[in-house]
Amino acid sequence: MKSTTITPAHPLADGRTTAAPLVQALRGERPGRTPVWFMRQAGRSLPEYREVRRGTGMLEACLRPELAAEITLQPVRRHGVDAAVFFSDIVVPLKLAGVGVDITAGVGPVMDQPYRTAEDVARLTSRTLDDDALAPVREAVALTVAELGSTPLLGFGGAPFTLAAYLVEGRPSRDHLAARTLMHADPETWDALVTWTADLTGSFLRAQVEAGASAVQLFDSWAGSLSLADYTSRVAASSTRALSYVADAGVPAIHFGTGTGHLLPAMHKVLADAGLTDHAVGIDYRTPLDEAAALLPGVPLQGNIDPALLAAPWEVLEAHVRDVVSRGLKAPGHVVNLGHGVPPDTDPTVLTRVVELVHSL
């Protein structure tokens, strides 16, 4: 595993994003305005996104650098958010490593087969992600950063457990029974699988950072299905491994999962164990931020507007946003976000109003 280095032309090195509210908040500071961005802000809620994506498959769009850069920039132009989040998908590293995967509308990532036996996993982990295969990712990030100026780009990757769960199940699952079975039935095979997915995600994160991302977020979408014991004994080390790929670069990192209120201290430990000095824990909509701050003293937080309230009357949403910002004052730094992604039928003017409201506070 090679270290990640940033050049003097990187936005964090040349000063473009050093004082950005997002970067300051992730370093545990209180900038002049509270930063806000939205998970899935670059996507189906925007008519301009639907227009440029017309006739182009999701993974194809992710790997066309000019298109990926344009989609990444759209919500920054429209909403005035404090960060762009790179338009890609957590399964892109799988595809670039030669795994048969596609994103099916209304379903999500679907693999060419479930990988459930030692032989399946051995064939899978014999594949490598060549650095040259990440060239479209690097190019898209560079094109985006060149347009963003002082607005930071947030890179991201899928946590090893979530990628492994997709591979074992073969498609999205509610309870991840097959993945959790493999974890206990064949621990050696499981460990080989999550080590491999950790290296894929780590390489993906490293490519984004070296090309200009000023922070990263690790998404563990399905970790909430795990007990604390399973998470700490079978999952946490692989997430630490993935994040350690960018620890030397000095970029802040965020660790986010859904349904993970019982795992928050363990998820914070992953960040610390990876050697990331500046970091935050993302909180989903189920855990109030003041309660999260009590569990994670001294740790910056991100979150956690309930996405369901984006469709509520404005006075209801406004009161909720004000409450979230107020509770976030219990943490040393706070990045406002949703407690999950933007629903595809969200009125984009509502997101713009939320940004304006947060900035006014």
C-alpha cells in the first residue's frame, strides 16, 4: 500500500479550500457560516441532471469524465452548497477491477452472480484494480476541481462491508443474511473478501484525493444490520484499512452509515485508527445530534435533517432544520446534511431554501 501525497497544486496545498467552511468544520472549528451539503445532491432531483443523463447508463455516466464533472457541479451552481460531492458510485471500483456489475433502475447494484463460497471469493480476489484503470476518475475530479475554485470537492467510497454485502447477496438486500452467514460460517473467506474490497475502496479514495478532492466520506450503507460485536470483530479493521490509504494526505474524512446509532463510537474509532487527524462522524436521521455529541465528545458531526421532511410544509421543515442546527452546537464542528440521501422526487427549490436558511443561522 503506497502513501497518498498531494502536490503543491492541490486545493488544500495552494490555499483554495483551506479556509472553506466545510474543511474548517471537519477540523473541529466553527466557521463564519455553518456548512451544508446533501448526500445525493448530484442526481435525480435535478431536472438538469435528468437532461444530461438521458440515454446514458449510470455507470457509463460515472466513467465519462466531462459528464461526471458536469453532474458534480450542477448542485453547487443551483443550491450554493458548501461542497461538491463527486458524482460516481460505490461499485465503480468493482467494475474497474473487472467484476460484472450493473445498476438496475429501481433495484440498485446487481452483480453477475452472488459470491458466497470460498472458491467464488478466491476467483474474485484474484482480480486487481490497476492504477491506470482509475484514469477516468482522476480526470473527472481534476476537471471538477478546476471549476470549483474555493468550494471543496468531497470524494467518497463504499465501506468494505457494504461492498462485500452486495457481492455476497448479488444484489441489494434488506437483512444481508447471506453476508452475515459467510462472516461466521467461513471467517477466513470473509476476511479475504473485506480485505480485498477495502483495497479497492482505498485505491478509489486515493485517486480522488490525489486528483484534487479536499475531503472524503466513507459510506457504510448496510452496517446498521450488524451487531456491535460483529462490527468490531469482523468489519471495523477493513474500514480502517480503506481509510488508511488517504491518511498521509492530510485530508479530513467523514464516516457515515445508516441505522448505526449503536455503532457510533466504533465508527469513530475506525477514523482514529486509520490515522486521520481531522475527521467527523456522519449521523443518520434516527439519532439526535445532541445525543450523538454525548456519545462522541470532542468529535465533529455531520447531519442530520430527516429526508422525509423535505416534502413537508415549509414551516415544519424550517423548524426541524433550526432544531438540527441547534443540537449540532453541542459538537465542536458541525456540517449540516441529511440523515440519508436526497429522495429523487424532492423539489430542488426546497433544497435551495434549506441552504439559505442554514447559512442565515
